[in-house]
Amino acid sequence: MLNWGEPVWEVVDRDICARIGRLHTEHGVVETPALMPVINPGSRIINPKEILEQIKPKMVITNAYILYKNIDMREEAILNGIHKLLGFDGVVMADSGSYQLLRYGGVDITNHETLEFQKEIGVDIATPLDIPTPPRETHLRAEADLETTYKHLEEAIELFSGCKQLLNGPVQGSTYPDLRRESAKWVSSKPFDIHAIGGVVPLMERYEFVEVTRIILEVKKHLNPARPVHLFGCGHPMLLPLAVMLGCDLFDSAAYALYAKDHRYLTPEKTIKLEELEYFPCCCKLCTSTDPKTLKNSSNQEITMFLATHNLLVTLAEIEKIKQAIRQGVLWDLVVSRARAHPALLAATKEAIKEYEHLERFTPIYKPSGIKYVGEETHRHPVVARAKQRIAPLLEKTSLVVKHPLLGEIPWELSESYPMGQVVMENNKNKANTRQKHGDNLEKIRMIADYQFFPGAGQTLFPSEVEIQTSKKTGRIRDILLEGERIATLRAENSLLVLGELGAKRLHAHTKEPTFRVCVDPEAAPFISQGSSVFSKFVLNADQRIRPYDEVLVTTPGDKLIAHGKALLSGCEMTFFKRGVAVKTRGAIKPHGENRQKVCSYVPSWYKPKTDETYDETDGHNHGRG
Ligand SMILES: [Zn+2]
């Protein structure tokens, strides 16, 4: 396995607990969330080569147990490798036979055999034979199964040590929160590359989505946040937005083929029997080429291939929709709209959003899109709930409380800040009611600092003598200076503060560790001081209150301030991630009297790890100046 050597996954964007990441393997880089079609090279009804040709997936999953049991396929796979056998040069993950164990109660392959076989045929991601305990089995049995799983996982670690193939460390524990928690902690302490949440297929089949949600939440709370998570057996598009919002990154679909064989047609919200279809509610290349009546008159083989292809295309399209929603910060809207597809999904969504504190911990401070009121659940949106929590202690400090249509009472100073100023209500009521000018600009920026950092931060950052520069065109606040040095800039698009060097120094001088600090290895300090980003592998510790996109102070041990920047990870994630950027540096702290020209010096390659980091948001003070 590559882990504890070179980590294989990095996060490049996020929304609530959802992540867009990049998984690095021997057969290329795959963007997550990703859906892996289950490819069975032995299938006679669904031609795997044709499916791969039509769909062109980046990553697939195949069952090592089924391959192993078929002597011809086994020999061919060993001789030529799995990629040749499948006629596919993308990423291949293997399942071990655990699913068959869950389904049929037994398999005639040992853990050692399946692992050796997966290693031999060159799968990119190998899976040990974990023991999936069915839901609501006795605690005693679930515990015993977990013990066996641990033994199998230990064996896998030994076998794959030093290998370039990635290793999956599945989490089991049936429907017992204590066992799921223990299992998540155990696998996190071992050098796995990805984790699967296993044993949930029977629950999904029975539409017990609330239980599935509870399991995901329990596991995610205790799993290493720097590793991608595979929700095993979740292939119906209706569940994907919620699962991604809770932090699942990989999915597999056997559903496309199973439903196709059963002549069932998938949509993002439900499954429809072909015989009931009068129209195709889909614009994929197949559905636009014919109509249900013609299809019904085709051969069984043709119908099955048609439905398998459509089912996969519609599922993959849902993944694209989810990723687009993450980028824009509107995943919540998609989850809430999908929740209307089925009462069980609505109940699961409500169960998920009860866990506000967990969801909020990973939710960025702002996103490009505002919060749309899309139903009662909007009140539980982590961004809305966080805003209410932060506003409560500030109400007594303001000279005027105004009524916000979604958040209730807010200080007038915050009426333009994210999310208050970006909330979209019916008839745009928000803007009419709360965007009113009152009091002075100093009051306003101090209140925003209190909201953004902590109550009292406004006084700390902005003494009475500050010079507040405003846009000549719009009159809006831009830069806040003290004796010509910039303390902060108010971002035009979300009315939140971007710290300048003086602001960082003032915040540092008036607070104690660990407040808003990211403490880094002194070894990395020279490069950060030259403007290089803070790579997560150099983070020693970080304030747990930091949220993605917070303004943070970069320090070295002994609380020496060396730079300031924008956090890209949550404080609680920073010490776990070993790949990618933790803080995008806005500026280095120059010792007094040093030349203020930007220095451009050599940064050695060992400092700057290979990364596909794509955060390219422009810093607040570089644009929008009026
Ligand atoms: Zn279609």
C-alpha cells in the first residue's frame, strides 16, 4: 500500500461534508465522488466490453471471488492481468467475496487466497475478505465477526506492505454504533488507503435509509478524514446526493445490471418497470434514439443491454450533478429536493441534518452561491445554524437589531455578510428588509470581525484610529488601514474580512495559542516565508475551531507568527491530511524594517510535493476595488 509513504488522495473542493478529491493510482488519477460500475467479465447477458465502450468509466470494480471461481478466467487474469482481461486500462478495484458471504452465508475462498489473487492479477485497489454481519444480528456475533475481520485486515497489511497497489480497509459492526465506532477507529489506526463502509446492502434493499444514515454518521465521526470512503453497494442514484453530503466518496453500481435484467429503468428519483413506461424521462443517447414501445418489442438481450446502459448513464449523470453542486455550494438544495423522492429518503435526510454539529465542523465559511430557502429544512442547513449560533451573543452589542427573513433577529452590521446577505427568499424579501445603512463603518467592520472570528475580535483588530477606505462608485467599504498598513479588506461579494499583514499581527498579538493558528514544522518555515502554501504534511497542530476558508495565522512552535492565509481544510482535518494544501498563504510576516519587495527565491522540490491542487480563488484584496 502507498499510505504512510505517499498519500493517495487529496481534497480540492468541498461543501458541507462532501469533498471533491483526486485519487492517485497506478492507472491514473480519478476524481471523486466517483461511481464504479460493477463489471463481471463472465456475464453472458450484459456484455462487459460493450458496457465499457458505451460508458467509458474512469474506474470500475470487479469481483475477485467470481473470477477466482471460474478456472478459465482465473488463469487468463493471472497470465495477462486484470486490465487485459477486462479490456480496460483505467482504475480497477476488486471486491473479495464479502458480498457473497453476506448474501449466501459462505464462500470457499480464504482471505489469503483472495488477497494473493488480487495482488497477482494487478488490481489497483485490493479488498480483504471482511466479514459483513447482517443488520441486527446479536452483538456477540457482530463482535466475533469484527475480530475475524481485524485478523484478515492485519494479514492484508502484511501481504501488501511495500506494494504499489492500494488497500481497502472496510468498516463493519452491523447496526451497533459502538462496534461501528470501534471498527472505524481501528482501521484509521492502520495504513489503509481507502475505507469501505460494508454490510449496509440489506438495509438499502429494505429502504432502511435512516439506519444507513446513522451508520455513515457514526463511522465518519471516527474515521481518518484524509482517506476516501466507499459506501459499499450503494448504486441507486436516489441515495447518492445524501451519501456524498455525509462524506462518502466512492460508490459501486451492480444495480444498473440487476435492474436491467429485471427490465427496470432507473431515474434519479426512482425505479420504473419498463412495462409501465410510456415515455423515456431521459435525454441520454439511447433514450433519445427510440421509444418505450419499440424497446418493449425488442429481444430480451437488447432490452437488457439498453436498460443496463441507460441505468449506468443516469447514475453517472447524477454524480456529475453532485460534483457541480459541490463546486457551487448548493449540494444541500439537491439533497433536499431528492429527499422528496421517497418518504424513507426524507426521513434519512432529517436524521442526517439533526447532526448539525458534525456537519458544521467541515462546512466552509462561505461558498460562491447564497443559501436558497427550499423548505423547512433550510433552517437546519449547517451554514444557517452556524450563523444563528454566532449571532446570538452579538445581538446585545449592536445599536440596531433588524429582522432577517430566514435568520430572525440580526445586528444591522451583518446584513450583507455571508450568509445573511446572500439568502434567497421568495420575492427577494431579504434585500428589501435588511440592507439598510445605519451607524458608522467602524461599528460595521468590528461587528463583522466579531462574527467571523470571535466576540471581541473587532476591538482587537480595528482601533478607533483606523482609516476606512470606501469604493468611490458604490460607497462600500474596501480596505481598512492603520498608518498606511492594511489590516484587512472587506470582500465585496460576501462582506467578510480578508486579513492583511497588520491584521494578522494584531490578531496574533492579542490572542493566545491555539486561536486561529496553524502551527507548522520549522523545516517548512523558510518556504512559507517566501510565499509558498502550507502543505498539510507540515502541519503540526491546528485550532480545532478553524473551518475551511477561515482566515488563519501560520506559526511555528513557540507561537512565532510567520505568515497568514486562507485555510482549505478544517482544523480537525489538518493533522490527518498528508497530501495537498492546508493553508493557501496570503502573505508572509516580514520582520520589522525588512525590504517589502516580494522576494522570489528558489523553493526546493522536496518542499513542494506533487499536487493537482486546483484552488484558485482570487484573494479578496486583488480584485473588486472600486
Ligand atoms: Zn436514458
